[in-house]
Amino acid sequence: MIQGIYVQGKKVDLDRARRLAEQFETEIISKLPEDKFAKYFVFDKSGITFVAGKQELKGDFTRLLPRITKGHLQHEILLKVANQGALERVGELRGVDCTAGLGEDSFLLAAGGYHMELYEHNPVTAVLLGDALIRAKSHPDLKEIAKRMTLRVGDSKELLEKLSYRPDLIYLDPMYPEKKKSGESKKKLQVLHQIETPCSDEIQLVQAAIERKPQKIIIKRPPEGPYLAGMKPNYSVKRKAVRFDCLVF
């Protein structure tokens, strides 16, 4: 799948680039592939970018700064849904994002005080998310939030089985089939749809989350989409572009 690791510039960790090439059983290349449909990584001083043809994908938490500063965080609907209701809180709030993707929703929850474990099974997405976390942990305005985020690479159901504590929150946002004319499915989502697949084990995923006995499960869905695994929530919070279905225990 990956046709090479293109290293650009001198301020690049070559050992890290070599490990990345070894992980994907490819090689470091000195020039960009000529194949217009090629899939490869670009590794430069700004981090790691995944390129698929003419489209690019990169993890970047700095673009979320306007949403967490100057009082904006308190208006984030996801955080409002997470904090809705009288949760028992002993010590730090702990959450698990079973479908982390590029980690943006987990970042908002971490900004709100949650200590988040992020599960991602896709190796390409996991590389981009891990790179974004590395850069965030050295950013003066992001590092304290990033410290509350831990990436685990693997199958969410298996990772949930190994969880040693009862989380306050489990978050599910499985990939939903792409709409052909969706205005949302541009650039980032188009690339994600190339490397991720729609959830095929909805029932097992929801059941695995329930078995961990969290205080709340939040499931992100399209506004008019069906319930995940047919599981009717205790309540839903709906906005124009999204719906959050909540299971409370």
C-alpha cells in the first residue's frame, strides 16, 4: 500500500523515518513517486503527512486552538454532552475513545479535563495521530492537554478487555459510509475513507463498551443516521450536523 517514505530537509529524525519504513515494509525514497495514484508518507521538520494521489492528510491539533481558548471550550457540544448528568467523580475523569481517528474529539475532551485513552486500529491513521501527539507535547499551548492523551494501537474490543479500570466515559465514532454528495466529505474525510473502513462489527463494539461498565457511552452519529447496532439510547442530543446518542449506566 505504502510506496515509500519521502524524507525532506535536514532537520528530520532519520532513525524514526527508518522505523516507519520498516513498519510499512517500504523504503526511504529520495524523490516523489511519479504514479499519480501513489500512497506514501512525507516526513519533514513539520511532521508526517500521508499523501494519496493529490490529497494529503496530517494530524494537527493546533487548528483546534480557537475552539479551546477565549471561553470557546465551554460551548463545545461534545463536552456539554460528556458532562451532562450527575456523574460520580472520584479523582481524575477518565475516558476511552474507541475510534480515535486523528484524535480531535478526544483532544476536546482532554481540554475539558478528561484523561483519554485513544484506540486506533488503522496503522496509517495511528502514525498520523501519534505524530500529532508528539508535536502537541512540545507546543506551549497544547502540551498540558496532550499529556492527558495516551494512544493505544490495536483492536478496540481487545484493548477494552484489557482495561484495568472503570472509565467515566467511553466514546464511539465509527466510520460511517461516505455520502457521494456530502459537503463534509472533502479532503481529510476523503483520504480517511480510503484508508479506514465503515464499522462492520457494530454489535460487538457496543457490547464490549457496555461490558466495561462506564458511567456513560457517547455514540456520535449523522443527524438522521440509524442507531449504532440498533441500540436505542437513553437520550440523544441533536444538532444540524451531528447527533450524540447517550447510554447511561
